[in-house]
Amino acid sequence: MVGSIEAKSLQSNGSVHHNGLNLEEKLDEFRRLLGKSDKDPLRIVSVGAGAWGSVFAALLQESYGSFRDKFQIRIWRRAGRAVDRETAEHLFEVINSREDILRRLIRRCAYLKYVEARLGDRTLYADEILKDGFCLNMVDTPLCPLKVVTNLQEAVWDADIVVNGLPSTETREVFEEISKYWKERITVPIIISLSKGIETALEPVPHIITPTKMIHQATGVPIDNVLYLGGPNIAAEIYNKEYANARICGAAKWRKPLAKFLRQPHFIVWDNSDLVTHEVMGGLKNVYAIGAGMVAALTKESATSKSVYFAHCTSEMIFITHLLAEEPEKLAGPLLADTYVTLLKGRNAWYGQMLAKGEINRDMGDSISGKGMIQGVSAVGAFYQLLSQSSLSILPSGEKKPVAPVESCPILKTLYKILITREQSTQAILQALRDETLNDPRDRIEIAQSHAFYRPSLLGQP
């Protein structure tokens, strides 16, 4: 049964078994599905080396990396990103606090460069430390060593599976570059997108473009071969083997075998056909996580205030998804859990907290050292731009004239004024919760569910 929790047992030959299949058997089964010959390894490349992209690659490396003749994984990131002195010093402390890491670096003759970096006698680079198992966005969580490639063509030209670990703001540009290297390909690759965010386009009609759509448009790879993987996860915690789950969404041809191939005892992967809801929710949760962080900081972690915010933001998320999908999956189970964990402990929530506390400011941009891209900022702009179009106007209950959908989303409107136009301070988020109309958040959900609300044009469909 898809999604069942797997039993893990160690057999007498030392191989790990999951549901009757050991890792090599799982690998062989997936290779056969792809038509791989005995001497042709399964080649996977992770494009982008943020926290989740790096952890995802490391999980696969630890699972299948010992079968070198059958499996190869590499990770691409741009060269030239220097590690600042403060981060280098912290990295040195992390290394020396872990005897296993210390011994590994000494065996690889790599320890001295971290000593020199701490002293300021050497500059380390992000691609350099990634080879040793350190992701610049989460240096407190050492990974296994990874094969790092800084030449994009070398990384992707023969890949069977490409994992998109890029922010949505970089996805189109990089995959347009990748498409140049695939012109002579005979086989069609599988692409798994981890990216959470959207773009908005206004021509020929207002519509959103999700990362899977960006990849499809940029490369020409059939949409059935482009999937989205998301779930309630914090990258470092998953790598530390805390129990987690995720969903891989897309066409049945690949999502079911991929769910089985990716599944691990501590990382359960289900599959789902509703690509739209899951990918859109992946972007929306980052939007509202920023506001959650602000509320937490401004109210000194008031449970009451955070619960009021949760009620309002989830009703806005439901409202928006009903515009974008004819029968969206309900905000329950893994979708609700994904929202909860992001509001609780994601980088976007952290960003909102730091803004409200005054420890960072909006002039610093949305790429923060040690955290990476704060994807929710661009998503706020994209969703606001889309939902403010008068051509999409709706008639709320009790109103006499139509209004743009964004008028029914006070939190989204406020985040836009805080983060994008910067006409309001973070304190405005608290005012957005004090609904002067006394509308129950459920009213917003009922509007979405009781009208002919779905607009296929918003997904670029006729």
C-alpha cells in the first residue's frame, strides 16, 4: 500500500531490507524501469546546493552510493561563493566538536585548510566545503561528502534524473541554460522539483507559473516527466534521521515508482496526483510563514495570537487554492503539516521574526547569509500581483460590487505593504488580525467553496 510505514531489518548478509526489498534490489528495480543496462549506472544530479537540495542529495548518496557501478549522484552549484571569516570560524568549531568529522577530514588531508580559514590565512569557497560535506546554508549539520560539479553542462548532460533544488526565482534561467545541453538527447530525463514559489504573468491573461511549469517551458521536457516533491520537513532534522514524510506529485507513470525508490525508514514518501494544489501550497506556506514569524516576535510568542493568525492565514490559503484548482486537495494531513512546520520553524518564519525584532532589515534583500534565499518574499509579490487583477473580481457575500480577490486576503495585502512597497512596518501585521468586520475566517472558505470560483485561466489553461 502506498504510504505504508516500512519495516527495517538487518539481514544476515548485512543488507538493509525495506518491505522485503534490500537497497540494491530497489535500485535494480528502478534501473530496469528506466531501461538501464548492467554497465550503465543510474545518474542523478541535484541542481542547486541549498539546504534541502544538499540534504536530498546526501540522503540518496548514503542510501545508494555504495553501489558504484549502478548508481552515481553529483550536485551542481556555482563556483566562486566565498565563505566569510565568521562562518569559517563557526565551521571550525563544528568540525572540532565532532570526532567523526574531525577524523574524516584528517584522513582526507582536508583539515588544515579549515585551520587556515579560521586564522584568516585562507578563503574557503562554498563548492569546496560542499565536497567535504558542509552546506553553506546549514553549517551546523555536516553531511556526507558529495561529488560537486561547478560546470553545469558537465553536471546535467547525461543525467537520468535531475533534482531541482534551486529557488523558484532562479529556476527558469538555469533550466533554459540546461536545455541547450539536451538538444542532442535521445532519452527524456525525469525532473524532480523541490522548489517552492511562483511567478505571475499578466499576458495574455493573468496566470501563475510554478517551478514545474517553468521547467517544462524552459526545457520542453514533457510535463509527465516533471514532478514536485514537498512535505513537512526541516532539512537538517531530516538528515539527522528524525521521522518525516513527503509527497511526490505528478503523473502516475513516474510518481509511484519514484515514491518507492526514494522512500527510507525515516523518510516516508507518498504519491499524489494533485500537482497544482501541492506546488501552490508550497509557495503559499512560505508567504504566510513570514507573517507568522512577525506575529510570534511582536507578541512575545503569544499562543493566542499565533492561533488567531493561523486561523486567518489558513483560510486565505484555502481561498486562493480554490481559485487555482477545480477540486483542490483539502488543507489537511501532510498539506496542513507542511504549513504548520514552516510557520513553526522554517527560514521564512525566522526571517519574519528577525525583521520584527529589528535584527535584520528589508534593505538586506531576500538572500541572507547562512540561510539562503527567503523564498516567501518574491511569492508575496507574485500572489499579490495575480490576485489584485480586476479581471478576476469576485462578489463577496453581502457586497454590492465586485472586488479583486486580494481584498478578501487582508494578511496577504499587509505582507505586500510591509515587504514589497515598504509603506508599513511589521506592526501592521497585528492590525490585519483585528478584523473590524468581525468576519469568521470560515466565511472566506465558504465563499470559495460555494461559488463557481475556479479560474482555469489562472494556470494558463483555456
